[in-house]
Amino acid sequence: MNMQPLNFCRSMVKQFSASMEIPNFPVENKKILSHAIDLAASSKKFILPAGGRLLDDKEFKALDENEVLRLPYPMIAMEYEQTIDNQNDVLEGRSAKSSKRIVFARERGEFIYIFLCCWLDSMGMWGPMPSEVAIPVTGYLDRNNKSKDGRVQIRGQLQNQLVPLSDFGDEIGALLCLLNSLQCSNVKIERQEPKATGKKIKSAFAFDSYHFLTIDPPKQLAGTAHAGAHRSPREHLRRGHIRRLEDRKIWVNASVVGTGSVGKISKAYIVGA
């Protein structure tokens, strides 16, 4: 399976560039839009699945907050569609349905800075958040504090104290899910170039190239229970999970485990990054 580029960055840049040409457009607003355009031009683009959660690991088991957190590239952009259950977000003090996200992240000193643009469905346009949030490159997880759904809490700092950190919770979580996935040795980055039309790529921007994560199912590991083994469990679904081995970490896909089966990996698959 190969996910198609969403081209959210292209759409956003087109809209923001047009807005900046409007006579007497507010200078402060122009600075924000210009910043978003610069980030789009400089970032490596990843596509995430709907909801922004690449792998379901609420505890980020592959990450060690005592070690420096690094992005796969100095600047990245993550594009994803929001799920129906979680489309209400606050943008500049107003509650609005938002079905699309662009999350920019860049390394700078002791922090990773995150800038967010949301698609406002009712207005049919992109809207930038008025503030950035920064997460420290070490000590960024509070493992003693979890949300109601069991997710480990993430520490962050806001530039604008009028915008609550909770407004960025979903997007920060999506970023750490991506970085958590990349710690697994069987997760690789692949790049997809824009498709050529005829002899040339028409109107191709530098940010029309996208990156995906490929996940290879691990071979059966030593110590895996065999069918018919003593005290074999009843057949059940084992959720996808991160497994720590002596020399590496791997992601193991969901599988069916039980007395009638060794436990089968569903398949190798590709999820958009």
C-alpha cells in the first residue's frame, strides 16, 4: 500500500502567498504567513495516517527522554487528516472544525519548535496557530503522569501564554509517535518524488517530494511460543507493540496467537509518514 501525497503544504503556500498580496494586509499577520511559507519550503515532508498516530504505542517505549531527541532531518513537516472523533480545536480563541493538519518541527538549540497550521472547514481555508510550542530535547516525557486514555504526558513550553498547551497536544503526540517509530530497526524512510507529466514535472515545487515509513515484519524470534506448547494461551489478538531486543528495538505488527497457531504476522505494510 502506498499513500498518496496530500499536498497540504502546496495548498497552504498558495493561499498564504495570495493573502500577503492584499493591500494593507496587517504586518504582524504577514510575518506569520511568511514564516509558514519559509517552513514549507525548507522542510522534508512526511505523510501520517488519519489521526496522526503512526504506531499505537501510548508510552513511547522506544524513546529514552534522558537521551537527546533528534528529528530525522533538521526541519520536517507532517501532514495528516484528522479523525472524525477529534476535529474540534481552538484557533485564536474560537472553536472550529478542523479536518486537516500541517505540523512543522525544527531543531534549534535545546528545543524542538513546533508550528501548526489547521484547515478551517467552515471557512475553506488554512489558519496558522498564533504561537509556537517548544519541547526540550531531553526530559520531554513525564512518565509519572498519564492522560485518561493512558498516554504518557509530554512537557512543552509556549511562546504565547494565552494559548494553552493542550491546543498542541494532538500534534505534539503525532510528532513523538513518528520519532518513536523511527527508533525501531525495522522501520525505514522511503522517499516519493512528484510524478512526471510527459517530459516535465509541471509546476513542481521543492516541497512536492514526500517521505513514507516502511515497516518490515520481523522474522519469528527466539523464545516465541509454538503451537501446542505447554500451557499455551487461548487464541487471541496480540496488539502491535515495540519489542526490545539485546541490540535493537523492533515494531511487531498485530498478530493472532493461540493453541492452533504459531502466531501470524498479518503482512508487511507501508504507512504514510
